[in-house]
Amino acid sequence: MPPQVVVLGAGPTGLALALKLLQRRDAPRVALVERASQVGGLAASFTCEGIHLDYGSHRLHEVVRAPILRDLQELLGADLLHRPRRGRILIQGRFIGYPLAPLDLLLNLPPSFFLRLGLDVLASPFRRAALDGDGASYAEVLRARLGPTLCEALYFPFARKLWGLPPEEIAVEQARRRVSADSLSKMIRRVVSALPGIREPGAGHGYYYPRQGFGQISNALAEKVRQLGGEILLNTELREIVLAGEQVATLRLGSSKDRADGPLQDLRPDMILATIPITELVAAIRPGVPQAVQKSAASLRYRAIRFCYLILDTDRVTPYDAHYFPQTDLCFSRVSEAKNYSGAVEPRGLTALCAEIPFWPGEEVGELSAEVLAERVLRDLERAGLHIRVPVRHVLAKRYDYAYPSYDLAFAEHLAVVRDYMATIANLIPLGRQADFAHDNLHHALEVAYAAAECLRPDLSWDKALWARHRLTFAEHVVVD
Ligand SMILES: Cc1cc2nc3c(=O)[nH]c(=O)nc-3n(C[C@H](O)[C@H](O)[C@H](O)COP(=O)(O)OP(=O)(O)OC[C@H]3O[C@@H](n4cnc5c(N)ncnc54)[C@H](O)[C@@H]3O)c2cc1C
């Protein structure tokens, strides 16, 4: 029997959405279409020499809503571990505990840094008063909120590296989505609350992590989807969305292995829930979208990322889960040690580091071999003071083209044009990180999926009013790092 609902993309959003639909008493027939050879998208894992490896540092944050956490605990059982956070960040040439810890800060940063921070606190009311309305850019808002010292040491170089733009060219929305501290004094209070004795449970000092890598969450969701009769078409990608008036009449799919010339498979579902990049969605529409929509979609850009993995001949190379590097002269933004996320002891005598290297599609780094990338990573680890003195058994590299949506100063205008057009197609709903062009965490992705499942009526039409209400809450999501 052909599916009544097709979910495009089997990342966490698509999987959780399909599962929620299949768990309904009036469950429709659901198929997921996934380009990759495995489920999980950015939140997938793979195994190399017995080590579970993620696509960069991934953890389930403690702020996950209770009903979602309960569902995940039910799915994963004792495999969903609760772990203490143990990271470091390189600031002013010194490694400091991250999340920031007061004692560590005092012992490692020069007194002049604290003096400048103190002056920033004193000047805070004047900076805020001078801010024009909501501010014009990420740089302006953060400078007003947090002061120049933290911005120059931390937030601005990180922004340049992760999102590939000068902070003056990044939209204010990015500050709202990505920086939870809205004042320097609040940030200082948060750091002080990390002192033993003051620390509260759920204050961000721990996280949840599956024993077999972060991708175990998506794998468990996929297993349940299949058990309930859902179909997951792997290695299959969207080629065309054929419209008849204001409805999708046909979805044209093809194998992602034989790209352009393979046979096509046509589906005619009642509803399509799309979690794939909005730019790909627009490009697939036939007979084509209005020129203004095309132009706006072409202006939306995603930052890509390379993941470079070093497999090392030792049990453990650091006691830390992740190291954060804001410095723009180091090629990576973060380096994580996979075994430290779950506390795995096995495999003995082997560990792995994963370096995250953001880039713009078309830049040279996207095409470098794993070996050349690893040479750069090893060179920069040395320069950063993280010395690797053990043999590198081998290296590998992966690439994800849709890592971060780029919030440049014009993105909101372009996104609105694209969204308004998409809203005219009754049975095609874009949602999730990629289709909604949103910065999010996994717990947000699951929230969106749960909410979307409520909006599909039993007759497979979409409850637009309920969806609009849910979207107001999505707009409040702030990413946890
Ligand atoms: C470096 C990095 C680290 C992160 N760390 C954390 C963390 O610690 N904690 C946390 O909670 N979140 C983290 N996140 C965010 C988390 O990865 C996302 O919230 C989550 O993956 C979003 O799920 P999604 O299903 O919406 O999108 P995705 O995971 O991107 O899934 C989209 C899916 O669509 C598929 N697809 C794309 N195009 C097509 C097509 N044309 N046809 C068919 N299929 C297609 C893709 O292959 C993919 O499987 C991190 C993100 C990044 C970039």
C-alpha cells in the first residue's frame, strides 16, 4: 500500500515525527525518504575500530522537556547515561574549564582581564542605554549586553569561525538564538552558581548521552518506526515536487547512489512533511517557483563542516569530552574525544579525537583529503598547546554541507519570502533545523516533531492555526552549547 504521509529526511526531526504519527490510534501509512545510507542526519554516529563516533560533539542537554526525556529513556533504557560535563576552552592562551568555573577562571586568567570585565560591568547601563532599539547586528547587541572584553576574547572570534561572517554582518536574531546570557551580571551569577555548594541540579553541568554514541537515539527511533509499520527508504533522495495548482500532486524520488540518470520512483501522498534543506525543497518544485522566491532561496546559505577524526594508539589522550577554540588562526572550532562522552573503557589501547572545521561550500578545505586535513589538525593542536605524543593509527574525514544556517543581515527578509510562498502549498509543510533554517538542538528538533504530529488532522489536512501557535514557542528556542 502506498504511503499517505511522506516525511522527507530521516534525521531526528523526521524520525520523531514519523514515530509520533505511527503511535496515533488513527495512524496513517508513513514513509521516510532519506538520502544517506543511515538515519540520524547530523545527529547520527558510525563506528570505527570499535569506537562510536559522532558528527562532532553531540550531547542531549539537561533542559530537554520531561515528556521527551521520558520517551527517550523508555526507548534507550539503561543505555541513556547521565554524565558530568568536562570541557575546556582556550582563552588568552590558557585552557579554562568549560562550562566556565570561577576558581579556574581566577587561577588562569590575568588580573588585567578581570579588571577590564569589572569596568564592563560598571559601564553596562550606559552601553545598554546607547543601544538603538533592538540593535542592528549581532556585534552591536552582544557588545551592549556583555561588554567588549568577553566579546573580543570569546564571542566575536567564535562567530567568525563558526558562521564565517564578521559579527557586524550577522543578524541580531543570531544573538537571541545562540547566546543565552542577556547581561554580563547574569553571566557572572551563572558562573558563580557553579561553585560547589551553590550548584543546582539541572544547571548545565551534566548531560545525557547514549552508550553507543549519539546516533543511538536516532537508531532507536528508527527501529520503533519500522516496528510500527513505517517504511524508511535509505539512499533515496527527493528529485522533484510536481505541483497541480496549490497542491503537490507527485513526489519524484531517485537513488542517491546513481544521482541524475537512475530510475525515478513516483509517490502521490496526501501530505508531505519536509525536514530537508529549504533551498533543496524550493529547487525541486516543478514547474518552478516565482523568480522572487527563487532569488530569495538562492540568498539563503548554509555553512558546511568537515569532521576530521584521528584514531590514536592509546586508551585516552585527554580526560576531557570537548575542547573549544575561539581562535581564528586555528583551523578547528572544537575538538572532542569520543570515549569521554560515554566514559567507555573499550576498546582498550585506542581512542579518537574529532576536530570540527566549519567552511563555506566552494572553499578549499571542503575538498582536502583526510590525510592533509589531519596534518593541519595535528599542527594546530600543537600550536594550541594540546600535544599529541602517541602514534596516529589512521585518520578519516567526513563532510556535512548543511551544518549551520547563515543569519546574515538580509536572511530574515529572504526567509520570509520563501516561507510565504511555501505556505501557499497546502500539503507540503517545511519544518526542522534544515527546512525551517533554524539554529537548534536535538531537544528542540524533537519538540518540533511532537508539535507537528499534533497538527496533522485525522483526514490528513493540516491544522494551520495550531501550527502557528506552536511556531511562536519555537521562536523562543535558544541553543545550548
Ligand atoms: C557540529 C554540530 C554539533 C551539534 N551538537 C549538538 C549537541 O551537542 N546537542 C544537541 O542537542 N544538538 C546538537 N546539534 C544540533 C543537532 O545536530 C540537530 O538539532 C539535529 O540534527 C536536527 O535534526 P533534523 O532532523 O532537523 O536535521 P538533520 O539532522 O540535518 O537531518 C536532515 C536529514 O535530511 C536528509 N536529507 C537532506 N536532503 C535530502 C534530500 N534531498 N532527500 C532526502 N533526504 C535528504 C539528510 O541526509 C538528513 O538525514 C549540533 C549540530 C552541529 C552542526
